[in-house]
Amino acid sequence: MIKIYHNPRCQKSREGLQILEQSGKEFEVIKYLEDIPSKEELRKVLDCLGITPEMLVRKNEAIWKENYRGKLLSQEEILDAMILHPKLIERPIVVNGGKAVIGRPPKLVEDIL
């Protein structure tokens, strides 16, 4: 089952969702700001993306700048920060099987279908 980690307030996330809707394929929408992923779920997503936790962080968010920027953080601490502040998680993320993409630009979502 295809999954999209979605923030309805984000234009890029809405565009990624629209690409999925137009594909005609079944998918699950996870509104990750409300249904916060567990640390294990985030690890699985990172494995599918093939990136480190820090690469999934939205570093321009005020929360990151005020609380974390410039600090030497372990991967576990970065995961904890994303769980505590899910707004820090890059979006949209689309997972299909063992692969995933960050839909920035949204057109990348097509690559995972």
C-alpha cells in the first residue's frame, strides 16, 4: 500500500497528494502532524529514503533554529526532536513498498508510482 505523509497546509504536500489521486492507485494518507509517527516508523521511512535523520529535518523551521541548530545531536536525538515537533519532518513523503521519496518538487512522487 502506498502511503503519503501529508500536511494539508503545505502547498507541496497538496500537490503530491493530487499526483497520487490522479494516478488512480490506492493509497493511505497519514496526517503526520496529528498521527505522529513512532521512532520505529520514522526509522523505516529513513531506510526507504536511504537518508539520515538530519536530512529529513526542515532546518528553516523556527523550532529547529531556536532549539537545535548548531548543536551536536545524535541520530536518536534528531529522531526525538521530529517526534516532539513533527512540523520538523520534511513533506510530503511517499512510501511505496521498500522505496520512498520526498516530494520536493512534487513531480518526484511520480517516480515512486
